[in-house]
Amino acid sequence: MSKKTSFYANLDEKNQYILKVCYYVFAVNGLYGMVMGSLLPYLSEAYHLSNTVSGSLLSAHYVGNLLASFIAGILPLYLGRKNAIILLSSFVTAGFLLMIITGNPFLLILAFFFTGLSRGSISNFNNTMVNEVSNSSASALAILHSIFAIGALLAPYLVIGAVNVIGFNGWKLACGVIIALTVTTLILFTRMEMPKLNVQKKEKLSYEFMKEKTFWILAGLLFFYLCGESTINGWLVKYFVDSDILTIGYSQFLASLLWVAILIGRLAVSRIGDKYPKRSILVVLTIGMTVFFGILLASHSRGIITVAIFGLGLSMAGVYPTTIAASGGFIKKFPMAMGVLLVLGGLGSIFMPLLTGFLADRFGIFFGMAAIIVALALTILCVILYGRKEEAA
């Protein structure tokens, strides 16, 4: 076995099982994490939801995802790793079950919150476990995140296939498949022998990094990027369908194509990310995603939209990891910097889907989507400010 994959050969049977389960669970995590946008048009029609409520559902998912960053870190200290992850993973099963049985807006918001809570908890757990059992292997973690992307790009096809089989209510069948897959993850977790949690003495925590302008510029970049990412993933299919631009089938295909491009883009950035200055990479990517999204909004041509989606995915792919890498100095020096950065950025993924729904109800869905381009353009401004600070340093 080559050096790049030798991390697996060096594991004992117990840790090989842990790795296999984490990979399977992350594929399922990618599937249900990205199926929301594909389900949204069906949920909205079936339960007669306004655009504001639809946007609230997406925001609730990201609220749950954000809170999971805290809960998934604390709960294992009290319940133990296995009990904590089994409990937190069960919420997604309950969430999709609620979607099938009720159209009550409050319960649907709760359902989407549950899915976000499980998604974020599993992400935290899987990254930690794979890092531990593989001895911090970059290859092991790269495979983990590639598998998430594969699950994400398959999500629209699950909905398409289910609808083709039984008609409009196929979206419920898709939810049922996800319920079955998530129940399987619970069973697999119960059989996992997890390494004991090492509880270290807490260091004195410093927030000095919050006095640095560069930190706030990078937090702003992450905020505006996640405004765009979460809303594009959540609203793309509904936008094309509600605007009568494309059929729902082709819209679902484009949602999958976006993740194909993101997967390709992530692999490309992982190869060239250390060869060029981070600010240069971010300039190209932020301009690229703003231009491609503008083309997408301006066109009704299926061919042009398809090219724009692919270009958008390629451009989006590297913004998040490159921004985190650019924050590396703060993260290494201050233990709290990563958590604060992710919380500030995550607020964008909560705020923007709700704003898009609000604007869509009042001015039409085109204007709701057009607000995204403002957020994307602000990422360019943040990168320019970051570049100036780097030159001045």
C-alpha cells in the first residue's frame, strides 16, 4: 500500500472499524445535509408554506448546526463519547419523521433544527475520531471530506428517483430512506469501541485576538461567504422552479452538479493551496463566484446557467478552507479563536436564508436571490482589506 493510504494498513481491527463507520456516517451526513434544498420545493407545495417560512426552515437547520459546535464538545464530558454521539445522532431521525407527518410550521422549524443539530455533532465527532485513530493523517481527513461531498452530490438524485417512483409524494419516500440510513448509523455507533476521552486541565483563555483588525476582516469574509453558500444550497432548486426557468428535474441535476464542481475544486485547491499566496487565491475565488452567480441570475439559457453553476462550484470550493488557513496564526496562538471565528461566520448561514425568504415574499424570488450577490461582492471587499493588512504587516 502506498504512503498516501498506509494510515489504514497501520490500524488495528478496532480502529479500522471506527474509520469505516465514520466514512459511512459522513456520506449519510452529506446526503441529508444537502438534501434540504431539493426537498424545499416539495415541502413548500405540500404544506403551502410562504417563502419566509421556507427561509426560516433553512435558518433553523444552520442554527442547530452552529449550536452543535458547543453541545458536541461538552456533552461527552457528562455522558461519555458513545452515549453522547448516539443521542445527538438520533435527532436527525426525529427531524425527518416530523417532516413526513406534519406541516405545522413550528414543528417543521423544530425538525430542521434537529437535522442541523445532528449534522454539526456528527461533523465534530467524525473529524475528531478520524484525526485520532489515523494519527492526524491528512489523507484520512481528505478522504473523509471527499466522502461528504459525494453524499451531498447524490442528495438531489435521491429526491428525483423517489419522485419518479411514486410521484409527487416521493419526497416522503426520500425522507424515509434517510430515516433508514440514519437508524443504521445509530446501530453502527453502538458497536463502536471508542478511545477514552482525554480531559485536559483548562488553560487560561485569552480573547486578545479580537483586538486585531485582521481577525475581524477574516471573520467578515467567512460570514459573507456562508451567507452565500447556505442560501445557494438551500434556495437554488426552488428559485429555478418558482421562476419557471427550468424544470424541477434539471434544477435537481444542477444542485448535484454544483457539488461535483465543489468536490473537484476542493481537490484542486488541496494541491495548489500551498504554492500561491492565500490572498491571491482568495481574490480569484471570490471574484469568480460573484461573477458566475451574476451570470446565473442574468440568464434564462439552460446551457449558460449550467456553465455558471459549474464555475460557481469551482470558485466556492476553496474559499472556506483558505480563509481558515489564513486565520492559522490566530488559531495556533489563541485556543478560543477557532470557535469564535466559526460562530461569527456561522451567523451568516442563519441570517441570509431568512432574509432571502423575506425579500422573496415581498418583491419576488428573483430579488430574494439577488440579495446573495451583495454578500458575495462583500467577500471581495474583505479580501482586498485582508491583502492591505498583509502588505502593511
